[in-house]
Amino acid sequence: MIEDKNQQTTQLSDLGEFGLIEHLTKHFKIKQKSTIKGIGDDAAVLEFKNKKIVVTTDLLVEGVHFDLSYMPLKHLGYKAVIVNLSDVFAMNATATQITVSIAVSNRFPLEALEDLYAGIGTAANIYNVDVVGGDTTSSTKGLLISVTAIGEVENNDEVYRNGAKPNDLLVVSGDLGAAYMGLQVLEREKEVYKVNPNNQPDLEPYTYIVERQLKPEARKDIIKLLSDLKLKPTAMIDVSDGLSSEIIHICKQSKVGCDLYEEKIPLDPQVISTCEEFNIDSTTVALNGGEDYELLFTISQKDYPKIKANPNFSIIGHIKEERAGTHLITRAETKIPIKAQGWKNFSA
């Protein structure tokens, strides 16, 4: 629910645009040395000296990317930051600043936006980034959130999607498919609630996968781990649209092929059991579910000893010549071409 009917609420019109911005951003503190000037002027001023700068932006739209019937606004604010930081980490960079812009309809009171910005502030504190600007405007529909993330990376440490070479190993962090299955559980409980509003959902058996959907984390820890291991991937991307889409991105931009082994794809036991409950194939979920925000990367075979037996990583395939194509090798050792069937923004 957006607001509690018994709670005192403040209309946004009581503050006006500039009063709203000041109210929502007054708690943000500057932590990064590269932030010379944050909120309060015509533009932020940043100084990065001899490092390369990475910039990424994402737009989240109510009814397309999130459903407020089960997504708490504090979680939404947190997630809006995370999805952008994940793209920064996918460049092997350190996130340093973000800007946050929102378009909001008059059905939202001030207290709802305070919750949203509390989530944004929590993410900024945990990931040590400064909120240095943004914008607010009115919306005739619902809520839109646009976050831009800025990061820095030492010269020659940046990693693109186009560096994979034949015989490289394909590696992924964490496990896959949990966010999608968490979404399935939430959607099911939403439909049950519509039929019987007195029925309270029991999400206890689905804690991990629901959290992966509502409050994902970006893998900043993996970037530090790679640095500690003195390991620079040859190519890297974050898993936002589904494993199959991300593999195809790397292969197309690197002009290579790939064999992905079904038996090597990492799945949490809760994902497997929930897939069985919903009668959904777990491999299909891992390939096409998306929103995992794990890091998918390739490494030279000579670096294999650096990640061997490391519980943070799974080696799930290897890179081949472009003419070999991109294939899933099933448990039955059948070769199936990999197709991008993940999130499609403009599908009919």
C-alpha cells in the first residue's frame, strides 16, 4: 500500500519543487574525495585526476519495472540505486556518485517519498556513494525513477564486453534465477490477495528468492576480490536481462562463440524447489529470468588457478571461435543454440 489511511500525510504541493528537493536530500552527506560540490548548485563538480570515469543510467517505470502492490517504497529506492551500481561494477570500476530524478503523481504524499529516499540513502551509505544531484517533476500516471551512477577506474583496469578470446573460461558469481522466482511468488500472492484480502501471504519458505527480487545487491565485493586475486577479466557484464542475453552480448561484441554447460549453472536450492512447485524448468529460469545482478565474466585459462575452488565463482563454460556459435550443452550432452529470451522492453 502507498499510504496508511490513518497516517497524517503531507501533500507535495505544500512544499513546491525546490522545497521538496531540499527536504528529501538534506540528509545526504558527502563522503567521496572526488566530490567537490554536491547538491545545491546548478551542477555537481567532481574531480578524478588521472582515472577513467564511467557513467551509466537506468530508468524505472511504475507498472513496467515495479509493482507497488508488493514493492515497498524503501526497497524500491534501494533497488533503483543497486541496478545502476551493478553496471559500474561490470566495468571493473568503483562507484562514487549518483544522481536521482523522479517524476511523481499527486497520489503520493510526502511521507511516501521520504520512504523512497530513505532506501536511496541506505544504498548510498552501504555502497559508499555520494548523492550529488537530480530532479523532481510531476507525472500524470505514476512513479518514474531515473538514477545515473558515476564511477572511477584506474587507467588500463577497465573491462569491456569485447575482450573475450577463444579458450577463455566463462565464469559467473553467485547463483542465478532467484529474482525471477521471487517475482513469481509475489505475483501469485498478489492474485490470491485480490480474491481474498483477508488472506495473509506466508512468504517464509521463499525468504531468499523474494529478497533477491525486492532488495537485490550489487557485487561490489566481487570487484574487490578480483583485485585482491590480481585477476583482470578479459570481458565482463552484469546479469540484468538473463544469462542467455548477457552471453550473447559478450559473444557478439567479442566476435566469439561459446559453450555453456547446463550442469554447471549455479542454482540455489530454494530456486530449484520453487521451480518444481511452479512446474517451471530451472535452467530456463536461469537463462532468461534476469535481475540477478551477478557478474558474468571471462578469464584466460592461465588465471584458472586464481579462482579454482573459490566458492564465489562458478565456471560455467568456455569461449570458442566465432564460427562455432553459442550453445547450451544440456545434461544429456545435446547442443542447443542459445537465444536471447530475457527481458524485452518493447515486445508486443
